[in-house]
Amino acid sequence: MEKKILIVDDEPPIVEVLKFNLEKDGYKTIEAYDGEQAVEMALTAKPDLILLDVMLPKMDGLTVCTKIRQKLDCPIIMLTAKDDVVDKILGLELGADDYMTKPFSVRELAARIKANLRKRTVPEEAKEDKGTNELKLQDLVLDDEKYVVNKKDKIIDLTMKEYEVLKLLVTNAGQVLTREQIIKNVWGYDYFGDVRSVDVTIRRIREKIEDNTADPKYLKTKRGKGYYV
């Protein structure tokens, strides 16, 4: 099925370049040029992925990300200026799956889009075989069909990146994974971003699954090494 991508940027030349290259790769595109329009189009068109610029008129990209994430779980790739580290980290904390720094190569963008879309694809055989779709960590149950976590019969919604990070740690229980290993396995490509993306994602997971984030029961830190369960 043809995947639909929402491009959100207030600079028409950038939108046209992205539109041309994405359609050449077989995607269907829709475009928004300000934050308010982006939210409206995301909620009505329900795209498979969103490319979202941070600097937008009417409503900034971080606010747009927050509003969209409250309703949709499609991948969001933030587009930021070169040195906007704060925006990158804030975007991840607000639920973005990834970010790219302008200017970026079309080839790298294509790789990131494919990687983020791939994480949303559940194999048909997995859908049919209900017996293989669950992983357990103490009283947490990871549902690999619905990409949610059940804790004491309560459903905890995670973004796809959060779910994939938790799943990776659970399937490697007892093993300390470095930030670089998590980046390689979850982001699924040669990631050029900041490894602090892992720390932000871990923090978000803990806020959702832990009773006490200061003394985590499930997701633990090995100081100077990485994370483990």
C-alpha cells in the first residue's frame, strides 16, 4: 500500500524538493505550511509519517508535535536548525521519533523515513500467531501486535521508539546495552544524531512504567555503561 507522508514546512522551495524526491520514491505526499494547518491535516488525513519543521508560523513545531501525539502514533521526524540542541531534545521528550538537522541529504532522509516506517509494520505472520506476540518483564507484558505494554491489566501507551527500546532491553534481559548499541538496533541505520536521544527515550519510558523513577524497578542504569532490565 502506498504510504502517505505529511510535509510541514513554511518554505515552499524546501517543500517542493521534499515532495519531488518522496514521490519519486513511491510515497504519496500532502503539505502544510503552518502549524495550525499541520495539526488539522494530520488529524484528518492520518498520514503514515510526518516531516515536521520546528520553526513554523501560527504554531511552532514543538506544540504541533504535542497536539498530534495526543491523537496519533505515526512516526514524527522533526526538522531542526543546525545548532538547536534544545529543540531536538525537547522534540524527543514531546514524542517525536527522530530528528534531522538542516541542511540534510535526501539520501539520509530516505533512510530515516524507511527505518521509521519499518518499525510500524507488523508482519502478517505475527498478527496471526497470537501465542508469540507477548514478552514479559516482571508484571509488565509487552504486546507485539498492538505495540502497547500492559501493567497489572492497565494499558500503557508508548511511542514506537519507546516500545522498541523497551523490547530490545527485555529481549536482552540481564545484559547491559550501551547507548550506541541501542541506537544501532532501534533506529536501524547509521544514526548521525546525538546519543542523548537514548537518554531522553529511557526517561520517557520510565515516566510511564515505573512507580518511582528515582528508584526504577524495571529499567535500570549501569553507570558509565548503559541500560539493562
